[in-house]
Amino acid sequence: MHDMDEMLFFAKNPWKQGRIPEPPKLNRSLFDPFEEDLQRPEILILLGARQTGKTTLLLEMARRAITRGICLPENLYYFDLDTMRCQDVLASNRSLMDFLKLGPEDGGAPRRLVLIDEIQRLDNPGLFLKSVYDLHLPIKIAVTGSSTLEIRSRVRESLAGRSIRHFLWPLTLEECRGTDFEAIDTHLQLGGFPAVVVEESDVRRHSLLANLLASYLDRDIVEFLRVENVRGFNAFLQLLAGQTGQLVNLNELANTLALSRDTLSRYLAYLENTFMVRLLRPFLGNRRGELTKMPKVYFADLGLRNLLAGRLTARLTPADRGPLLENLVEILLRLDPRTEDLFFWRTRGGAEVDFVWRVRGGDLFAVEVKGSPFSRPSVPRSLSAFIKSYHPKRAALVAPGASGEAMCNGTPVLFLPPERVTSIAQTT
């Protein structure tokens, strides 16, 4: 069996010995769309940070493929490039064909389903995937990666037209239903990594987040991206955590950290492409005064953000709640399946709207977030200025306990609690 450890292979592929994986504890909204795409010929690429549940999703796909007759157990193969010595099997299309006992004449053979975890650990993942796909053999491949494949200079081959991409993020409020994390304050404090959500001890939850951060720095940043100044990288990450929802001024941060602007620009690209942070670009309507081109930064997981900011075990204060609620709203808007673009709006005169949300079909919505409890329905001056200039379909002021509706320059303004922010795009 090549150089692969046969005992480990069978441990990772229990269905080869009649053992089917158990259903996962938490249901993810991506399970059904991913299963539907198993029926399509394209390579499935699942991208997301470590510990967001990518392996769980692959094993759930294995369970469904077997129990629903999509694939026979003997034709289902799982490879974990983090823990298995299987690079020789996945070195080329020929080596994979040999392992699967397929030849060029086997186009009508039963379909093999090949699941590969952490595909970026191959020397040339893009070339490998393209070379297998272009043989048009009965092989369906689904892979995961902990960073976007484009960040790897080793990926030289285009998979355009040959792949379907899915992104897996930490659990949303909706996916946390039935757990403690359904409560907004818990989610604001500890985030949505699955292992943290299912854990019952706060001490253990904090330890899991610390270990997750250490693993990210060791495996993705040092080992994989070859960042030598890990102390400087981590200091940069901590500064960003303290500036959640604020403009990222790389010149100022470079001076603070005594690092070059180019270095920080590269670090920021690494953070975005490894799903640690998301950058929000400004909405530029070609009007005088809308001149800022600096992005704002938000974290993909609030628990990690709090850990980095030194606020993981602290009681939420009003100063904490505003940026965290804004970050939560960014997560809810960004992950809504209708989202086409998400921006912020800021003018030279100081007017600012937290989110300008464009959905598929072109409708525009404006959202302003307030961390303090809702008192009375009034439209902030900046939101009113944006409405007057751009006439969004609807606007929202989001605050704890908010309710009601008002009109502003002909645009309905809804007052909503954070968990209902996406309802401004409802058509009815």
C-alpha cells in the first residue's frame, strides 16, 4: 500500500471495516448544499480556518454517501494530509489511479469518492487536482484547505470551470440554536468554533481557544507561510483585535511595531487568506469627500478576537459591546447567502455608516449599529445623510432591544435587534 501506514489508513476509513461515522452533534447549514454538489462532476473545494468543522463535514459526507447509496464503502477514500503519510498516493494522477485500481479504460466503472483534508500540503495541489479531473474518470474529489489556494505560489494551474467552492466559518447564531451560544452575550464573548460551543466548561473553552490560536500560529503562520518574526506577527494581530471595526492604518501600525509597511501589508493578506480576519472596503460613490481607501477590520470569530484583545475572561462592558456587536452584524451580513457586496461608508466630513449591504439583484441597504440599549426610534445624522445621497431600498438602526420603523427621505428605516439585521432584505 505504497508508503502509507495501512493501520492508520483503516483507522481513518472506518467504513472499510463496516463502521459508519456517527452524525455530528451540530447541524451546519452547509451540509445539504455540499451533499447536493456531490452529485456534480466538479471538484469540491471546502475552505475555512482550522477547527471550523471541515473534517466533520467531510466525514458527514462520507456517512451520507454510504447510507444514501451515493457511493459504496469500498469505493470511498479519506486522506488526511495533516496526520497521514499519503503524499505518494496523491503525487500524481497515475499514482492515485494505481491506488484506486483504475485504468484509462475504466470510464464506466463505479464512481470512487475521494475526500482529501488539508490539500494545500501537497507540493502542487492545483496541478494534481486538474490532472485528475481532466482524465474524466469516475472519480469525484472533495478537498479542504485552511487557506485560500491562491495564496500558495505552488498552485500554478487554474481550476476555473473544474471546481465548486464552499466556505466554512465558525458557527452562526442560527447554527447555535439549542446551545448556550444561542444567547448573544455568550456568542459575543466566546465566538462560534464548534469545539468551544459543545464544551460545557468555561475553563476548557478558554483553553481550547488558546490552543487553537497556538496551532494557527505554529502550523499556518510559521510552518506553512514561513513567517520568521512570529512575535511581530502576533503583536500585529493583537493590535488589530483592539481595533475591531476601525480603519486599518498600516503606516501608523508600522511605526508602532517598528516593522515596515510592506511587511504588515503581507501579514494582513495572510490573515485574510487564512480566514482569521475579514477586511471591509469603503463604499465609493464617486462623490466629493468620499476619499478614504483604508479598509476596516473584523474578526471571523469573536472568541479569538477577545483572546487576542485580552478580553476573553472579562465581563462585557459598554466599551466592549459596541465593537463586538458591530463585528457580529458584519458576520451575519457577510454570511447571508444573498450577499453580493458589503462595504462601509465614510466621508471626509466625518459622516459614517457602518455597513452598506448590496444583495444579489442589486438592491442596496444601509445598516448602523449601536452598542447601547435602544431608547427611542431616531435616525442618526450620518445614516440620514447616506439615505439622502443614495436612496437605499431600506435602512436599519441595529441596537439591543430595538423595534419599530420610521421614514427618512422616502426610505423606510427599521429598528432591529442584532439577530434580526438581515430581515431588512426581506421582500415582503
